[in-house]
Amino acid sequence: MSRIAPPKSAPVSKRDPRTGVVQSQDDVCPVCKSARYMNPSLRFLVNPECYHKMCESCVDRMFSHGPAACPIKGCGRTLRKHRFREQTFEDIKVEREVDIRKKVGATFNRREEDFETLLAFNDYLNDVEDITFNLINGIDLEETNKKFETYTRAHGKEIEENAQMAVQERQSFSAAQKLERQQARERREAARREEEEEKREVEENRRDVLNRLASGADAETVAKEGQRVQLKKRMDRQAATERQSYRRLKTLTKPEPEAPIDPFDGLRLVDSYFTLQDDYIWEGIQEARKDVKQTAGGYDVGDYAHRSLVAAFSGLGVFVADEITQRDQLAQNDGVVSEDVGLKDAKMIHAA
């Protein structure tokens, strides 16, 4: 005879189709020791204060007359009947974590648009996750709860406004979904009516053809006329559908024409202080013009001459003293120093 004990079967869990709550046949009430295996209709409830599970009968018997201490040994927390509810997740740790995250999310409900930078928003999310992690795992509870309460008192109005905004967004989303479902039903109904109308027209055309054939009309002529009538009706329906589709489209606003590109950003161009000559009598330019090694690659002596003249005359027309005087006058009159002072009077040099 074998001395090895048979392996225990895993607890059978199933989800209630009515409530969606996960139930296990091995659930036993820690107070009255009632088991779901003996009573399949037994309902277990948990309280988010301590998350100890007990049957509905024990909850009614112990908490109907007011708050009472948790009957589980070593707990002793004060529980109230109205806070008992059915367990949603099979793992009670997951149940507790979800409740904590809902509580923290309802308080720390600021949005990305409430911050000036993305980095500030990410730092805020990191702080919120730290608080959530501490509450879930019981780390520095006293300091974490103090921080939580301080934030709640300091941002009470903002928390309420964001909560109302979230409710409005959910309502708007629900209304949009409802409108979309209604439009889908209307489209299906229109398609059904169109199909019925088409069947009715086909039946009428068939009866008309039979009546005309019975009256002695030519069969080929009647068939051609019937096809032509059906084709015309089909094209009319298609045109009506297209007009209806165009009517649903949004009216596009014609964009304003873009302003011409100004590479000088508003700076005025005036006459230059030099005239570029076709040729200059200078050994450096003459030698470069005759050197095949330099001209073969596309080097142009005229570009060099123009660049040299621009560098030589670039300071002409810039009067620093006048700009300072004009800037001081504007500062005295308006109290604001314009960054564009002197820029619009700069004289840019260009080739004649």
C-alpha cells in the first residue's frame, strides 16, 4: 500500500455570471466557519478598512446596529456595514492595490497642461507613484499619510475642479458614443429601406413587363426599356447618396496666402558703396585667373573680388552713436528698449 498522499486538487474558482465576482468553493467564513462548498449561495464581503473576508450573514449580525471592531483576531479596526462590498478580484492584494490607486488618483488628478514643462509633469507623476508604492507596501506610512493629507488641504479647490472636468469629459465621451451608435442605426435603417425599395421596384418592373407582354408588346423592346428604367433609378439613388455624403463633409476654410520670404527680415537695402569691376589689375587675381588648377574646379575670381569689397565697406553706414541716442530716447518715452533699433537703418552692401 502506498504511503504517498494523493496531491490536493487546486481550489475550483468561477466567476458569478450575475455579479462578475470571482468565487471559490474553498471559501470559508473565518467567523462562523460556513463554507461555500456546503452552501453555494453563500456571499462573502470585504471591507476596504482591513480587507478581511466574512460572510454576509456575519456582517448583518455584527454590524447592523452600528460600527464594531473587526472580529478577526489581531485586527481590531472599526468597521461599518455600509462599506462592506463584494470582492472583485480573486487575489485580495490586487483588490487592495486597485482601491489605493483609485484613492490616490482621485486626489492627485492634475493634468499635463497644468505644468509648464513635460519634465515637471513627469516629476509629479514620479512623486505620485512613490506615494502609491508606500501606501501599498506599508513603507513610511506616517510620513506618506501626512504628505497625502497636506496636499489634499492645500489643493482642495484644484482637486474638485479637475474632478468635475473629468466627469464632464466622461459625459461628453458617452454622449459622443451614443450619437455614433444612433448614426450607425440610422445608416443601417436607411440601407434596409433602400434595399426594400429596390426590391419593390424590381417587383413592379417585373409585373409591368408581364402586363405589357400579355398585351402583345414586343419582348425585346420591353426588355430594353425595363433595363433602361432600372439603370436610371439606380443612378438617381447613387447621386442622392453622394449628395448626402457631401453634405456631411466639413466646409474647409481656405488658408491665408503665405507672405513672401524676406531673407533680410525687414532690413532695408540701400545703394552700395562700390561697383564691382569685370577685371582688376592685381597679380594675385591675374595669376588665379590664368591658373587652370584653380579655374578647373569652378573657382570664380569675381566671387573673391566681391567678397573682399563687401568686407572692406561693410562698416560704412553704421553709426553707433546715433543708434545709442535713439535707443535712449525710446527708453525714456516708452520704458522699453526695442531690439530692432538700428537694425532697420543698417545699410547692406551688395554688388552693383
